[in-house]
Amino acid sequence: MQLNLRNPLCVFDLETTGTNITTDRILEIAVIKVMPNGELVKKTDVINPTIPIPAESSKFHGLKDEDVKDKPTFKDVAKDYAKFFEGADLAGFNVLKFDIPILVEEFLRAGVEFDYSRKKIIDSQRIFHLMEKRTLSAAYKFYLDKALEDSHTAQADTQATLEVLIAQIEKYDGQPVIDGLGHTVGEIKNDMDSLAQLTGSGLVDLAGRMVRNEKGEEVFNFGKHKNKKVLDVLKQEPSYYDWMMNGDFPQDTKRKLTEIKLREFKNK
């Protein structure tokens, strides 16, 4: 089956030093760029994270400090990857909560522009959980009836994610998606706009600190102001903005918060 694409689709996976979006770094990146005509273009690099790799992380992906000491840093390859992603939509497994946020942090750290807001984002894990509720290895076994070899290497996981995404569309094409309350929230189609709407989940920032409510309004999704409108909080408690800007939040979250604040200032 060939994916129905208007734009190229970059399916990617990262291996990292850990799971903290703000402090951990990319160790390996692998991308399969699916062109509208079905052509596949692959790009992969092992990265020197410039920080020590924790032993517990090495047990997970097999990469150690000595394996990456002579490899390029992300800053060295950032412009090449930004160009490779240019004009393409994004897909992966659990990319919304982890891979895209940490990738955006690395681009910001390298001083390279990467505007994900104009890209459609398809998260195969979200489709999987909506339809079957289960890990990438389990999804690979379920949809393809094969064992995932070399799991937790970026290249193997990226290839598996692409195969799972295609199998998901083939299996569910035309089927409605029902949420936990029994409401129909969409339909699985071989269409990236439709899939992006299903898996995007209304995030304002990639870390999910701010989301959109049923009215489309930006609200906080954590802490003492959870479910309160961001603008209302910033007006009533201006110091909350400073607290977040000085706190341990991803740069992307701080950027989105500032955009909301400045937008209101311009409207006055």
C-alpha cells in the first residue's frame, strides 16, 4: 500500500541520553522521508551529545561515551536536518510527547529555525492506543505478525514505525474512532490531514503544559491553574509568567507562553 501524501512525510525516531526534554540530548537520529510518489529517502546519524551517557540509558540503546566521542554534535548537523525536514510533515511513534519536543529543544539550542507548527504531525502510538491500546514491539507483532529485531536502535524502530503506520491505515481505513466516552471523534483515512487531527490532541506546546479546551481556548494543563485560561492567569497573576520563564520548562513551552502574552499585548 502506498501512503496518500500531499507533502513528503518524514518518519523518524530518536535515541537519547534520557527522558528529560530540557536536559537530555539526542544520541541517534534516523529519518525515512516518504515522497508523494512513494520514493523513500533515508538519513541517519549517531550524535555526540556533549554530556555523559548514563549507564541505565546505555543498557537501553547500547550506545556508550566511547561510541560517540568522535561523532558530530547536533549543532554540527542541525542545518542539514532542518533542510531535510523542510516542506515535509512528521510521523513517528510517541513523537508528540517525546521525540518532537526534544528535537525542537536541540534545534533551539543550535540556533536553527524549525517551525513544526506548519507541519502535520501523525503519531502512530496515538492511533495504536485509540484503536488497540498497546508498545512499538507489540504493535509490530499485532499488525505485521513479526518480531521486532534490534528494538531500541533508531534505524530499526523508524523502519518498524513506517510499516506499522501503513498497516494501521490498511486495517482501519474507513473505520470510526470512538473515545472513552463513546463519542465518535473521527475516522481513520489514508489522509495525513485527518490522521494529524486525530493524533494531535489539541496541544499548544509540545510538552502539553498548555492545551486547547472544547472552545479552542488556551488553558493550563498542570499545577494550581490547571484548566484555567492562560490569558486570565497572566492578567490576574502576572508573576506566574516570570515563574514559568525562570523555571525548568522546555524552551518551546516558554516560547509559546510568550507568544500568547505578546498576542494579547498587541490586541490592546
